[in-house]
Amino acid sequence: MPWLKLLHISAVVLWCAALLYLPLALATAADDERLVQRRILRLLYTSVATPAALVAIASGTFIFLWQGPLAPWLVAKLAVVALVVLMHASLGLLVLRSERADAPVRCHSCTAVFGASLAGLSTIAWLVLAKPAP
């Protein structure tokens, strides 16, 4: 079981880092960077952020199934995780839009995704750290 928690925490850290880095990188690469550099951001999204998200969600599900009881803090955490998954999907749309010349990425879109992701990730961290002891 400890290895599963280590896998979960490692995947969550990697996913969080990508969710916070990519909007900032897209905001700076939106106008003055070449297409090749924006494709690197797409590669980071598809090869790092998305697999990390899938591993984090799958390992978290296995931990829940292994430990059993459904507590109120866990329900709240899962609701916020669902919102973070929506931010991940929004980030994917921004990455795709950055490659299109006819639909440039707006800085306020990147800021909104960054802010919502930061709020969601902070809420999840607070819920996990404030959970009642068994």
C-alpha cells in the first residue's frame, strides 16, 4: 500500500506542476514564439500532464477501494478533483488553440485557467491536510 500512495502523490505533484506551468508558458508563447516551441508545450501536455492525471486518478481510485469508507471530506475532495479535471481539459483546448493561427490564445484565458487550477489544487491540499484522523 505505501508504494501505491507514493505513486499517487508523485503523479499528483507532476500533474499539479504541469497544470500551473502550462498556462503561464502559453501566455508568454502566444504571440512571439514560433510554432515549434508551441508544439513542445503540446507534447508536454500530451506526454506528461495527461498521463500524470490518469495515473493520479487511477491510483487514487485504487487507494479509495482499498481503504473503503466514504467520508464527507473525501466527497468534497472528489468534487474539487472533478473541477480540476475540467481545468485540465480547458488547458488542452488552450494548447490546441495556440497552434492555430486564426484563433490566438488570449492572456486572460491563460490567467483564468491558472487561477482556477491554483484555487482547485489549494482546496484539495487543504481538504487532504485537514481531514480528521481515523
